[in-house]
Amino acid sequence: MKKIIVAVLISLVFIQGLGAKETITLTLPEALTLAAKQNPSVLISAARVQMALARIDQARAGLLPEFNGVVAGSRQTRDLRSGGIAFPGTGPEIGPFNSYDARLRLSLSLFDVQMMGRFKAAKRQKELSKAQADRLKEDVLVLVAHLYLNAKQSARHAQHSKALLERDQLIYTKAKEQLKQGQINDIDLAQAKSQLLQSKYIVTQAKQQALEDRLDLLAALGIPDNKDIIFRDSTVLTLNKEKQSPLIIEAQAQVAAAKAQTFVSEMGHAPKITGIADMGYAGEGFNDDSRVYSIGLQATIPLWQGGLTQAQIKEAKAMEAESAINLADVKQRVAFDIVASEKAIQQSRRYLAYRSHDVKTKQKELDLIKVQVDQGLKDQVALKKMIADMALAQDDYDQARALYQMAEITLAYAKGSMNELMLLNREK
């Protein structure tokens, strides 16, 4: 029996060890750093930039010399009549005979405006991919910043809600004593119990919301979900130096890429000149051959391809017009976002100041209640009520502070300064 009990205890300890959560301390700057390094979307966008660089090398290859080695050998017969040749007194058939040809061939594009346009278009696509990667990175940073602030606020809200539960638990306990003494009736006790049950529900709901927000943040950071987070405060202040919005940079890159593609399509009518040369050995066999070579030029002039080039030009110009319209729209939306964010900061700053004053007022009231409790002028119920009021005031202040920081982050994104944020590890 003792062996069974020991085995059960060891199993319970092992299970608790498996279920234990590791705790990490995280500030907003650290969260943003992890997101820039580990977020899947950022890693994918970086891979796309590398693909764009590879496409530049592919386009450049068409402008460089091309070398090929060719070796051919066969045994064959021929009919001279297929070449318009006839010798009197002899048959038209010759052979069988051996044929051997080994050459090194060189071709070089001497004049190909369309190929050069493709090379430039590949560069514009690389710039577009880089702009898209930068914009996506800033999108991820904004998302992670909001997730961090939400998770931090939810964790604090869950902590503050415990004060309500402690207050209502004490009120309910005292109500049961008052009922026994005949000071209150059953209805008063039922109301106290109802308030207690409501507080328990609020605490449970707050814990669930804190869990969901924490898991969302961990997923965005690429951290296992068995980690618990201790949030450390950090103040976000944007630098005075402004950069261009990543949305505008991306839209400008789209316009440049579309113009480059239009040039490529228009140069489909341009002639192409290629230099061709080869040198090698040809004859009846490997040991019975002669040195041969050829050198020359080849000019290709596109005349008609069934309307393909005209259709490609039309499509490219439509894409260019679309990108230009998109750029104008993006500039207008960014300007609007900057104005809206600045107004949001002004409003949230006033709200934060109000909530900060409320916390200070509640703290003074709490200090007074504590003195009165020590002097016997107030009971523990009054103290718990004041502690709960203080927790509610602190919760409102935390929400106001989170709104203010979110407004700052939104403005930083609109101005293109997400990577230039000053993050100070102190309370504002």
C-alpha cells in the first residue's frame, strides 16, 4: 500500500512539472525586437527580397555572352536529289558515311533594348519587394505593439478585478453575521450573494480574456504557448525626425515597376542584333577531321506577332495608370491618418491626465481610510470598498494609458517612424 501511495505522489509531482509554465519578462521594445526576428510574415518577406535579387541575375544573364559546347556524330546516307544535285552516270544515293562535328559556340547580344529593359525592370521589382518587406515589417510591429498593450492591460485588469471579489466576499460574510443578529433580512443577504457571484464571474471572465490576449501575443512572437509573461512598463515616445510612410514608399515602388514594365512591352517592336561565332572540328571521325569555324551577325526585326506586343503594351499602360491612381489615394489616406492620429493623441492625453488625477485622489482617500481604520473610526468593509474603488481607478488609468500609447504607435506608423521609436523603461 505504501509503494502505491509513493508511486502516486511521484506521478503527481511529475505531472505538475510537465504542466508548469516558464515565465518570461517582456517589455514593449523586447516584443518588437522578437517580432522583427521571429514573426513568420517578416521571414517570408525577407525570402521574397532574395527571390527578387535572384531575378535580377536572371535578367542580367541575357546581356552576357553565352557559351555552349556541341558534339554530334552519326552514320548516314543521303539522296543528292533532295539538294538539287544530279551527276550523270551515277546514282542519286551516297553513303553510308560517318559524320562528326564538335564545336564551341558563342553568342552575344549586341543590341537588345528590350533585354536591357527587362534588366532594369528586375531592379525595380527588387525595390518593390524591399518596399513591401519594409511595409510588412512595420505592419507586424504595429500589430505586435497593439497585442502587447492589450495583453498587458488584460493581465492588469484580471489583477484589479480580484479587489472587487475580496470586497464582495467580505460584504457577504458580514451580511451572514448580520442576518444571524437580525440586523438585515434575507433579501439583503441575497443581494450580497448576487453581488458576490457577479464579482466571481467578472474575475473569471477577466482571467479568460487575459489568457486569450497572452496567447495571441505569444503566437505573433513565435513563442511557445506554455510561457507566462511578466509585463514591464516602457514609455513610447516618437522621435521628432519623420520618415516617409512605408505605404507611400511601396506605392511609389509600384509606379516605378509599372513604368519599367511598360518600357519592356514597348520595346517588343525594337530590332535585336546578336553576334554568333563557333569553332571546332568536323569530318568523318575523331581522328579524321579538320578545323572549322564560322562568325557572323544575326538581326531580328519583329514585324507581326498576331497583335501580342500591342496587347502587352495596352496591359502595361493600364497597370501603370492603376499604380499612379493607387499612389495618389495612398498619399491622401496617409495624410488623413496623420491628422486623425494627432487628434487621437490630444484626446487620449487629456483622458490620461483625468484618470491620473482620479488615481491620485483615490489614493488620498485610501490613505485616509487606513488612518480611520487604525483609529477605529472605520471597519474592514469600508477599507475593502476603498481598495476596490482604488483598483477600479487604477484599471481606468491603465486603459487610458494603453489608448494613449496605441495612438502614439499609430502616428509613428503613419509617419514611417516605427523603427525610430524611442522606448524608455519608465512610467510616463
